[in-house]
Amino acid sequence: MGRGRKTKYDFDNDATILAKIEELARDGAQDGEIATYLGYSGAHFSVLKGEYPKISNALKKGRSPLDFNVENSLFRKCIGYKEKVQKPIKVKEKYYDEQGRLCEKERVEVVEYEETVFPEVTAQIFWLKNRKPKMWNRQPVEEDGDNPVIKANKGIPIANWLKQEMEAAK
């Protein structure tokens, strides 16, 4: 295959370099950082990804657990959840000593309780716009002088609908 100049690594046969690319991707490294680690420019690394499908597959395989975690976190923010929280509190103990004087003793205790994290509307909007874009993305808005006009992508013009309703009422 006429790929031009030989690359620094044998991406077709060297499993260790592909494993390293996958590891870097799993650690959250961006393409530019991976390219720098390998000794390539970001632009050349993009070309290599197109020429060697194994590079793209290693990147996808490395990033899939990260994507899964982000999706789960976003989903939990959408629906809300409960979590156990530990919080240190100061406890004051009042008592009287042998001479009848009022004394105080303080100590810190760690208390565990369940906290409710309520659903976030912003996360819900983000989820819906990305999962069902046709249903949840806003309609395009056109300016008609000072009045914004929503341009509907479906249905019939209101004038035609009124005309049909008037004819149906006769």
C-alpha cells in the first residue's frame, strides 16, 4: 500500500504500541497529547488514524469506559439520586464537676446520613436534546422587524388551516 514515508511504529503488527494508545486514551489523553507522546504532530496523527484503522479502534476501545461513566453520571443527574455522606460535627457536652461548676467538653464525631441530590433540569435538557434532537431542539427563529417569528418545520400554514376549518364548518 503506497503510504509514503515509513512511520516510526508498525501499527499493523505492534500490539504494544496499540495497547499504549488505548491506555493513554483510557487515562483521558486527547489526540494531540497522544500524538506528542508518539512523536507526531496532531495533524499527522489524524492522517495516521485514517490510514491505520487499528489506531482508531484502540482509541475507541480506550475511551469507551470513559464515555460509559460520563453517560451514567449524566443520567444520574437527570433522574436524581441519594448518596451516603459523612460529615464531621462538633458535639458539646455540658456537665457539673465535683465543686458544682458548669463545665463543657467538646469532641468531633463523624455522622453518616443520606443526602438527596435532586434532578437537574439542565442535565435533562442536555440529555433530551442529544437523545431525541428532532423532538427537543428548538425551532429556528427568524426576525421579522422587532418581532421574532418561529419558523415551523412541520404542519401547514395557519392561513391554510383556518381556510380548511371555515370550509369544514359550512
